[in-house]
Amino acid sequence: MESLLTDIDHVAIAVHDLDAAVAWYAEIMGAKVVHREDVVSDGVREALIRVGDSYIQLLTPTRADSTVAAFLERRGEGLHHVGFRVANCSAALDAVRASGARVIDEVPRPGSRATTIAFVHPTTSFGTLIELVEESVSTSSTHQ
Ligand code: CO
């Protein structure tokens, strides 16, 4: 079987203070934010830092009922999920579900940067929340 995963799209880190985390990456690593976005449906604000062809996605909740707020409460700051790039999110989601992985999103939905995404539940992936990320044609061609 050919791998469904074509690249690491992003590593998402949950933080309490987004500005402090952005400043830390700038001051300690010299790494700059290339994109900021509020994902209203998920109740999160993100800042993306480019690392090669991938990103670090710093995430902070924008409301108390956000799943990231619950994560910070339960686990504290740290690694929240890994986003893997896939060629076709819908096909990848069907394939992993058919193979027995528990999924969170039954159908793909819009993510940040005009991506199409779906989450795979950590209970069947060794404790790691996985996001399947299909980039839009414009973002994958320019890697913005
Ligand atoms: Co993500």
C-alpha cells in the first residue's frame, strides 16, 4: 500500500498566551509568523511559523468551550496534534476509517489556509490526535 501521508503539514502546540509563544519562537529560534487566523468554528486562534515546507501551529482557545481550552485544562501546554498532508482528504478519511481507525470528523470540513481537513481520534492512534490536511491548489503550489 502506498502511504496516504505525503508530508508533515504542521505540528500544533497548545499555549495559554499566543503572543508570548510567538515572541519566544522569534527571540529564541529566529522563527517568524507567516499566517494568523481565527478558526471561529473551533474556537481557536492560530499563528503559523514556517519550518521548511511545514509549519508549527501555535494554538490558543478563543472561548471557554473550545476543545483546546479543555485540552489546556486537562493536559496543560504542549503538543496538541500532528497535521499530515494527504492528496485527497475525503479518500484518506474513508481509507483510515475502513482500516479501523476511529475518526472524529465523519466528513471532511474546511480548515485554516483554505485547506480541507478531518481529524482522527487519538484513541486508535497511540494517543496522538491526527489531522489529515489537503491543501488547496493555490496553497500547495506556492507553499504559502
Ligand atoms: Co491543525
